[in-house]
Amino acid sequence: MPTTHSPSAKKAPRNAAPILVDSAEAEIMRALRKQGRISRTEVSSITGWSKAKASQEIRSLISKGLLLEVGEGASQGGRRPKLLRINSQLGFIIGIDIGATSVELALADVTGQILQRCSEAADVRNRPELFFGRCVELIHELIKAHGIQSDQILGIGVGVPGPVDFARAVLVAPPLMPDWENFPIRNFIKESFPSAFVVVDNDVNIMALGEQRAGDGANIDHFIYVKIGTGIGSGIISNGRIHRGSDGCAGDIGHICVDKQGPICRCGNQGCLEAMAAGPAIAEKAMQAVRNGASPFMRQIMEANNGVLRPEDVNAACREGDEAALEIIRSSGQMVGEVLASLVNFFNPSHIFIGGGIANFGNHLLVSIRRAVLRRSLPLATTHLSINFSRAGSDAGIIGALALALEYLFMVEDDPHLIV
């Protein structure tokens, strides 16, 4: 990544204001964000307003240039209703999904329609100035390809792999990239895109938003999205909104203790779920199985990989019927499930979606998670509980980053969720 100058010597720019609407108008915009195109009658039905009030609010939004009439819907017995959608010409948004070894960006219009995506290998151990300098370059490449000016970018959503102080848009004690702590991500990006409203959240929260927008989490008010990869974390959707807690770190289940005698976690504590069941722990257990002579099959893989075993190698061995690999995967699933059982008893979600790289391990992992949850949770809490892999897959992060930008694009001035 090329060298860039830190913005610390300049006065940090204030976050650009979102497009402010009144509370009634905001309700219509939320409905349109979810459904894309709706009629006046549907607005009235969704909001519970009279047709006169719905029409009045819609006229206001049309006069402001925020809504457009776009053709007609299907007839319900009378005249075909005119459909409404958000004016896609208002501007554009950017999503940035940062992983430990890669970064993905997407350019979309304000309806969330993706116009172009790009991704490349990246290393979060690089200095944040270098990393985000490259992100800014990639944004410029995306908008240049579409003939878009920098001041047409209205919102930028950023997902980062670590604990985020949401109000300040900074990472706090991130285990993977300690040099990023308190780095002003929002201010750095706004040096290049001052017209944009920049929102930063942790990677699992944006995956939960992606699941809500484009996966099976649509129209579900209470669910948990669990990412199992290099680390383990969860995003919590409560009453249709991300629950971040008072300081932004809700859902950090990877550092719940599952074994007081377990290995030291990168957070400094002992026996955390992440240290026992995430990708690196799975690989380490596989190496131990090889050293113990329990898996000749994984020994062959390790020798072919120059003495290294990866989590995906354990999965490959399991698919070939290797008993040691199967036991490692089942053990990880059981530990994840036991932690989730506590969350189910506490939060009572209707759905749990499992994502991340380890989710590719398939049914052996999923069955172990389900069994542990059902065994350790209260019967009432699991009566209607569904636990499945996320079908949004690897797209959840980038779609969620865009959804994060959209969530704060149209805001009511006195909304308690407004960030300034």
C-alpha cells in the first residue's frame, strides 16, 4: 500500500450531516429502504396512517426531490397504483468491508443498488494510514470508472475486525491490529470525501446488517448473527436494530470463558471461546492430533503443506472420514453452542445465523451447535428457535457496510441514534 500523510496535523473535519427528514418522512424512507418500491396504499398500510396523511407526507418527500414516481403496480381491483422509490440520483454511497487479510469495497446508489465492487489482499498489521490511504485510492478508482465526483458520495460505511467505540468511530484495544487503536478512521476518510457521512462499526455487526438486508434475516426483529473464523463474535438485532450496548462492544462472545484451564487467549485471559473453538484453535488441535499419531490422514496433508495445517485442511480430512478431524469440529461446535445457549436464555432470539469461514465446515459443525443449544437452553426459549448457516455468505459484510451507510443517510434531527 502506498504511503499517505496522516491527517493528524490538520483540524479534523466534523462528520457531514445526513439528509434530515421529519419523523413521518423517516418512516416512509425506512419502508422504501426495505422494500424498494411501494404504493401510496402500501405506505398507508405499513404506517397505519390515513390515505390523506400518507399522500401529504409523500408529496413533501417528492417536493424535496427525495422520492420519485416510477411506473405502476399490479391492480387490486381498481386503477393500477403508482409506485414510489427513493430518488437514486441523490448521490452515491460506499461500503468498505475489512478482513484480517483482505478488503472489499462497493459503490452503490442511495437505494443500495450495487454498481461496482472490488477487492484485494490486504494486511491489517500495516499502519492504519497506509491501509486507509489505499482504501481512499480504491474509492477514487471506483467513482472515476462511473464518472462520479467526490462530492456526490453522501455516505461511507466501514466494517473493521475489532471492538469499535461507535460514537467516536475508533477501535479500542483491537487484538489483531494494536497500532489501529484510537486511529481516527472517520476523520481520515473525510479528508478526501468531506461531503460524506462516515459510519464505522465492527465487522460482525455489519454482517448482521447484511443478513437483515439481503439474507434470511429480512423482516426478523430478534436474531443473532455469529461469525466463526479467525475470531468469534456476534451481531445482535433487537427490535429490528443493531444492539451495540452502551459502549459499542455488545456481542463480543469470543471472550466468554469456556474452560478456566484452557489456553491463553490473545486478549490475555484464559480459556476464551475464541482461543478454544475458532480457526487457529482448530488448526492447533489438528497439529496435536498429528503429533499424537491420531490422524495419519492429516499427517499427509501437513507434510504436503510444509509442516502446516489450516482449518480448511481439518474440514477436508473430516469429509474423507477422518475421526480425529470430525471430533475436533464437533468439539468446536459444542463449545460455540454452549455459549450460544446462554445467549438464547438471556436474549430469546427467534433465529441464529452462522457465518464466517468456519461456517463452510457444514452439517457436522451445525448439528453440534444445535445440540448444545437445545441441551443447555430453556425449553420455552427454543420452542420456535431456528439455527442455520447464513445464506448471505461472504456477501454479508459488504452488503452490511452499505446498509450501515444507508441507515444513517436519512435521519430525524432529534433521533437518539443520530451521530454528529
